[in-house]
Amino acid sequence: MKKLVTLLMVTVLAVSLSACATTKGGTTKIKCPACGYEFEAPAGG
């Protein structure tokens, strides 16, 4: 049972870290609702 819990915790940790890694460095496109101008927001915040 202890091995199963450990494996489950390691799997959850790996999935959460990979999800964070895929969102780093990406840019987000933002469209102005008033004028329709589209631009990329810098990463971070």
C-alpha cells in the first residue's frame, strides 16, 4: 500500500511540474475589445 501511495504522489508531482513547464515562456494574445487591435502580452506577471 505504501508503494502505491508513493507512486501516486510521484505521478501527481511529475504531472504538475510538466504542466508548469509547458506554460513558461509562452505569450498570450490579447485583443482590445474597443478597437480590435491584437497584441502579444509579455510572459510573467
